Amino acid sequence: MGKGRVYLVGAGPGDPKLISVRGMEAIQKADVIVYDRLANPRLLKHRRPEAELIFVGKLPDKHILKQEEINQLLVDLALQGKIVTRLKGGDPSVFGRVGEEAELLADHDVTFDIIPGITSSIAVPAYAGIPVTHRDFTSSFAIITGHEYPNKTYSSLDWEHLAKAIGTMVFLMGVANLEQICRELIRCGKPADMPVALVRWGTWADQATITGTLGDITEKVRAADFKSPAVIIVGEVVKLREKLAWVEKKPLFGRRILVTRARSQASELVDLIDDLGGEAVEFPVIRLQPPSRPEALAALDQALDELQQFDWIVLTSVNGVEFFFQRLREKRIDVRKMGNARIAAVGPKTAEALAERGILADVLPARYHGEGILEAIQADLKAGQKVLLPTADLARDYLPVKLRELGLEVAEVDVYENVLTTDDGDEIIHLLQNQSIHIITFTSSSTVTNLIEALRKLGVEDPLSLLQGVEIACIGPKTAETVSQFGLPITYLAEEATVASLVRSLSGQ
């Protein structure tokens, strides 16, 4: 068995979109990912399903593994022939001890790559509206460990040089030593009214900032019980914060929002939340897959074999379009067999999915739900016509019932099914228990029931009590009805059955 390879990767300061392309590639190819608390767990969702995860801690007051043990772990895994990604917060070369890890790998002739990350020393101030340099204030800055002093009997930091020669000073890991840092800088010539800012959990939903001066910041931090992890910025550039605090002006800033829809559907909602300053946490309680029941698949295949006989094909979701055409490809059925049928789409996204396959919907309703599509096609329906309705296994029965009442022959077939999944559920339970989820989004009735059932399967005896105090956001009246049946209050209800409408509701737009 040959030796493996180790990727020493900077995960960035927290916002998962700040990782480099090469860093993401290392996550996606790893057999094992070794990570600590400052690497955003959302990054781990990009791993291969079979990849092993090893958490090595690195809390301020305790380590699950000592650094020497982490170094040896990387060597041992590589010698087993595995591809290992060591995921570290920020940049691994900036007080990340990557040199020690790389040295031991080199001693054992293990191939490694060091993949830089965006260091929190510049990203966190930027997210707080504080550029570390500015032509009107300073053209220099220093990154300084705040953890080094005063734990030694002497300090290796040249405080007098720092105080006199450096413009902006950024201290990492220094909250516990803030009082000593301020005292030394004042002793060496920095004025007591020099602006100071501390930014806690910068680029995360929990980002918080406190400002003051060298003379009063210690007392302010103590009074606010402002704890690590935080970056300390000392310098005139702190004065720019009030004007440049761009992230905090976004409507969803500070809100961590749980997205429960299937991962294949979630990207649009996640991106919209991120764009508005929120932190989207994915917990896809639904996985979509082709029909697994033989009778369902047989009914679908029979309908597709008789495709040219239908007068109407009604598509009620983007997923319905995708799985419908997927089965057509698998059975090698020519889409031209749909030529005699009129095509109706429930909404613009469904119509867009059809258009991507070269088919323009004949009917697009003004209201995007079953009632709306019935209103749109009712005038053109004739008794005896045949309607193909490709839906999910848990689809509402409203539309097929109404169509049959109008004298139509309806073939309602399952093109996909919703399967309960609990992947990454332990992380979600932890966030809910710590009241770190502010909003839960439900896009269908099945996301509601599946979330409750997923929590039960994960060992939560009373899932509803865990959701108390969390705001609920819903798409559509049916979803809202299901939420209400569980006794949960609804804070946000989208006016239209679209993701964009839901996000507008969340942001008050």
C-alpha cells in the first residue's frame, strides 16, 4: 500500500463561501477530514458520502487532541494510504501551526500541499466595516498573537517597536489578555484614546462588534461579557466602522435560518438568504429519488409508453419535470411523442425547467398552485380528455379529484418520491438546543412532518418543545396548515408559492 497525501487547508474565517476553490477541491476528494471548531461545519457537507470525519477540538481552554497528537494523526492516516484534508480556520500559516504539521509529514516523506485560506486578521475587520489599511490613516498593519503574552515569563513581542512603527495592529486569540495588551501599548506610547474594536465570530451569523479606546475597552468588554473567539483591531481605521459596516445593514444579518427542503432544491433559497446577510443552515429532511415501489414504477412506465394518447400533460413542480424527463431518457422515449398534448406548468420555475428542455408551456397560471392551474386550463378542458399528471408520491389530491369531477380521464403517476433523511442531524439538534437557529423555513407539508419525524429518529423525545421560540416561515397555505396542526405559530407566510416570495417575507421587503 502506497503513502497517501495530506492537504493542509485554510477554511477561511467562517463564512463558508470564503474558502478557496482549491480548498473546496481538497474537501471533495478527501478520504478523511480532520477539522476543528473554527472551520464552518457547512463546508463538511461537500465531502464524499463515505469520507471519515475526525474532530480534533482546539477550544481556547482545552484540546480534544494535543497539537503533537494531531501531527502524528496526519502522518498515521497518510501512511495508511489515505487522502487527508486537514481543515483549519482562517489561514493555516497565520498562527495555525501548519509548520509543525508539515515538518512531521516531511520527516516521514509524506507528500503534502499547503492551501492558503483567507485569514481572519483581514476578513473579520472587513466584515465589521474596518479596512486594515486606508490612505488617510495608515499604510501598514501587523498581525500579532494575543495568546503569547503574558503566559511566558518574558514576552518576545517588541512592544515599543509595535507601538511606534506600526499603523493598524490586529491581535488574534487575545481576548483573555486584552487588559495586558492595552496596558503595554499605552506604556509604550500609544494614546489612551486610540480607537479599538473587538469583533467576535466575524463573518458568522453570530458576528458582534464592540468598540472603545485603549483606555476603556477592557472595562467595556468585561461589562458586556464579550468572549472569544474575537479579533482585536487597534488603530485609527476603527473610526471608519460606523460608516462602512456593510454586513450589518443587510436585512437578514445575524439570523441563522434552517433550510429543510431537499438538497437538490435548496441552492436558490440558500443563495438568497446569504445575499441578504443571513446564514443558511441546510438540514434536508427530504431526499428525492425515483419511485422505489414496483407498482408505482410500472404505472409510470405504462403512462410514458402511451404518451401520444394524452391531451394534457400537467407539470406541478420543477422536480416533476426533472424526474419525468429522466425517466423518458432511461426508457429512450422520444419527446416528440408529446406533440399532441398541451403542456401546463404550475409556475414560472416549472415553465423554465421545461424551456431548458426545449418545450414551452402552453398554459402558465397567474396563481402558482393547484387551484391556480385548474383555473387557467378549465376553459379549454373537454369531458373525456386524457390528462397525465406526473407528481410526487406525497402530492395533494386536489387537482386529480377536481379534474375527474370535470369528466376527464386522469393518469396520476409518481415520477419521484420523498424519503426521510437525518443526515447531519446531531449538529442541528445542538444548534436548536442552544437557541442558535432563529428561523425555520418550510416549503411543503412534507418538510414539516419530516422534520418532526427526523428529530424523533435522532432521539428527541419532544421535538415540538425543541422548536418553541423559533420563528416559522412557510410557502403556501397547505404548508401553513400542516404547521398549525402541530401547534406551531407562523411568523412568515409567503404571499406567492415561490422561494423568492418567502425570502421577501423574511426580510420585510
